[in-house]
Amino acid sequence: MSQTRSAILLVGGMGTRMQPLTFSTPKPMLPLLGRPITEHQIIKAREAGITEIVLATSYLADVFTPYFGNGEKFGITISYAVEKNALGTGGAIRNAAKLLKGDGPVVIFNGDVLSKHSLDEQIAFHEQNDADVTLYLTQVKDARAFGVVEMVGERIETFNEKMESPPTNIINAGCYIFNRSVIDEIPEETVVSVERETFPALLARGAKVLGFVDDEYWLDIGNPGALLAATRDLIEATGYPFMQGKGSEIDPTATITNGSFIGAGAKIGPGATIDQCVIGEGAIVGANVDLQRTFVAAGCDIGSNMSAKDEFFGFSSK
Ligand code: GDD
Ligand code: MG
């Protein structure tokens, strides 16, 4: 990839398993430490030398543009490929690639993955081995909810999306490098799943599909519990018990623990205890409230003297 480094970010899914958080916010735009998950990925892409990125949007597509604009603020060129009707992951890649200026290999990210793997090394691996496609892979205890591969050396031999009895625990970690010619083979304006159709078809015809296995931190932020875990993991890495956004006010008698995040401008009252929670921007948590693993939406006032565990406040479908 000596020329322009290009990327596509798949952010068009419905985020069904994230409800109610995703009724009005697409999953990739959910805040993680006060910034959209997508922003964390854009920064990772930029740090790996990627200069242009296309966001492949569909569900609640309008939410992305006002925040990211043309990417100038983030030091990268951003454009938007909007699918009126979702095209699936493969169809989305084909559609988004039309907007790329570069014609070299393309880095493709699932929009809900947080990882510490080296993108630079994955790109170098792809180039050195002259691969058609390189998948970032990781190992998990239970592979049933993921795309599972079997390998011989560095070559992927089989790919199966979400199976009951996975033959290995090595999974698709949701970051690929595709040569442009492989993208151009995906039919246009057609619903295609890269996991269920493109990968199996490439393997069937003997394409060079390689696995870049990495055991660094990896998390699929697929449900609310995973978003809490991601928040806690990032905060714990800083050594602080919690983090707070600008202008937030926490009463000195409140106790905030376990990687909770208090959004900008939020207010936490006296005697409140907040354990592994995400409190939205400008939200108000009154006196003696006791919250565990709970989300409070931006601007929501939850009152005083109450307790809640594994709950959501202020996220409605309207
Ligand atoms: N533009 C667009 N259009 N994006 C889509 C569409 C679509 O039709 N469908 C899904 N996406 C996006 C989602 O927004 C998400 O960022 C990404 O594609 C993957 O979809 P998920 O719904 O999160 O898939 P998953 O988590 O069940 O499985 C995927 O990720 C696993 C790793 O986290 C698969 O790629 C698995 O093979 C993989 O193991
Ligand atoms: Mg996912």
C-alpha cells in the first residue's frame, strides 16, 4: 500500500441487540468515553496512515454527517455511502468503494469493534504475502456468535458464520484488507453478506485469503453489557476509578466506581453511588441514588432516592 491508504467503515447495521440504546442513535455513534465508537476507530485508522475513509451507512444514516463532516477536524478525508435499503456487509463494501479516490488495497472495519491490534502490521502482512484478502483473527472462549475459521499455516481454509459447534476458537475479529479487484467482483446494488457469501466463495475458488492472528485486546461492542465493559476497560487502563467529561459536577459525598463514565455537564448528587455505569451528557442523578450497570441518557433527570441495576433511563423509541 505505497499509494493512498483507504478504508471503509461498516456502520449501517440496525444495532438490534443494543436496544434501547439504538432507538435513536446508531450503534457506532453510541458514546464510549463521551466520543462515538466510530471516532475511536477513525483515530486508529489515521494513526495507521489511512488518509481517506468512507462510512457505509444505512440505519439512521443522517446522524453521522453532522458529527464527522468532511473529516477535516479528525485529520482524515471522510465521505458517506448511504444505502437506502441495507445492502448487507458485502453490498455495503461494494457500494462504498465507489467513493474511494485510491485504487490500492482497502482496509474494512466492522463499526463496533474495539481492538489494540496493529493495523500497520496487518497491512504489512497483507502486502508481504501478496494476499487477495487478509482477515484479522483473534481467539475467544466461545466462538458460536462469530465467524469461525479453520487454517493451514497462514491460509484460511474454511469460514463459517455463527455455527452451533465451531471447529476452532479462532474468529473473524472484524477488520479486513481487501484487494480492489476482490471488491470489484462483488455484484453491484445487491444484498450480499461478506461473511456468508463472499468469504466462502473466495475460498471455494482458491483465492489467497490469509489470517493475521493477534491476541491483543479485542472486544465486539454488540450489546449494552459489552459497551459497559469497553468503557470500564478503557478507564481501567488509565488507572482511574472513573472518568468525567467537561463541566460535570460530582458531589464530594458521591461514590463512583468500576470504570463508570460521567458525561460532560452531568450532575451527580450527594450520597449517590454509581458502579460501572454510563451517565449521558447533561444528565442529572439526584441525592442518594444507587445505580449499578445502568445507562442514563443524555439530558435525562432520574430524580433522587432510588436504586436501579441493569437498567436504562431516558432511551425511548420516540
Ligand atoms: N452499511 C452497512 N450495511 N453496514 C452493515 C450492514 C448493512 O447492511 N449490516 C451490518 N453492517 C455493519 C454493522 O453496523 C456492524 O458495524 C458490522 O457491519 C458487523 O455487523 P454486526 O451485526 O455487528 O455483526 P456481528 O457482530 O453479528 O458479526 C460480525 O462481527 C464479528 C466480530 O465482531 C461478523 O463479521 C462476524 O464474522 C465477526 O466474527
Ligand atoms: Mg458486531
